[in-house]
Amino acid sequence: MRVRLRFSKLGKVRWTSHRDVARMWERAFRRVDLRLAYTEGFSPRPKVSFGLALPTGGESVAEYLDIELAHGEQPDVAALPGRLSPALPVGIDVLAAAVVHEKGSLQEIVTSCRWELSAAGADADLLEERVAQALAADSLVITRERKGQSAADDVRSAILSLAVLDDGLLECELATLTRGLRPNELLRAIDPQLEPGTVHRTHQWIQRDGAKCEPIPLPLPATAAPHARRAS
């Protein structure tokens, strides 16, 4: 059985690296005695597959991982959030669980992410001006490092939506496939002088039956509060 978990990463734990978060999950599975399937070979590893990595320091209410359970393991999937959350560090909470039947890893099927982010020291008027300029531009070129070489990439097509919210945050949807765009790269693309502040992922989107949806959708109240509160 393959199970997908949706979880949040909020507060001080946002500074924990992706690798350390993976270790936290492995310990949590052992604590609740949830038996996972393992890879074969010299150094077997539990069959756990994470979605797109969150930038260190970023928060999220839309993180995912897929786990493959050991043969014969038949847990109450609906009860997994309540079992696993107490076994995880403060700031990581399991929001939902579901059995997965579709093929493809999370990194292959997620096509875009919705973010809310701030630019340190930038006021709303400046951001409004930069956003308008970016949306009107035919191209937005940034420099990236690939295999030790600098390369210029036009990232305009990766900006699927971009706006300034009432509280001065930038709200955007950024493509993830074919050299997708990261939040800090977005700021660099619209103004190289902007410095990243807070970063908060609210959704990851996939295409299913021709429609955009979340890997595991949540009711609006569960998404909006209390999990969606940003740390101060």
C-alpha cells in the first residue's frame, strides 16, 4: 500500500534542512510502529519519497511525502495524522493522509506552487511598480549556475500569476517543471536589489483529469487557520 501524507512546517523548525526533516520522519515512523517497505541491496532504506524541497527558512502548509507500507501493513489511514503528529517535532503537523493509486512521483506530477513572500525593506508601492513591470515584460532573464557554469535563463513563462496583497506580501504561482522558478529567483527577476524575507508555500498543484488540484486537498478552514499562520 502506498500512502501520501500532507504536512505543515511552521515556526522554528523551518530552519531545519530537508535532510534532517527526512530523519525526523524516519524516527516518527519507528515511534508509532508503522512498518515501511525497504529497498533492496547493501544498504536498505525505507521507501519514502518527498515532494519538492522547501527552501531552508521557508514555511509551508502544503508539504507532501509518499510512503510504501510493508506487506501486510493495513493501518487506518484516516487515523495516521493523529498517530504521527505527536511523534514529530513541534511545528511539523500531519494535516491529511490518503491512499495513492496513481503512478508518478510527487516531483514529477507537481506542475506549480503558490507562494506568499516578502521582500525585506520594500514598501508596497515599490512592489506594485515592480510587479506591473514584470507582468508587462516579454522576458525576464536571470543568471543561474549549472554544473559550475553561469547560464542566462528567461523565466518570464514560469511566472503564472503575481500580485501584491493588502499586507504588502507578494502572492505568486510559479511553475515547477522545465527549470521551474524559486521564490528568491522571482525577486531577483523583478528587481535584483530586492532581498528575500519570509517565504510561505500554501499550495502545490497537479493536473488531474484536465483540472488543477492539490495532491491532497484540505477544507478551507483547515488551510486558512490555524496552520496557515506565519511565524513572527
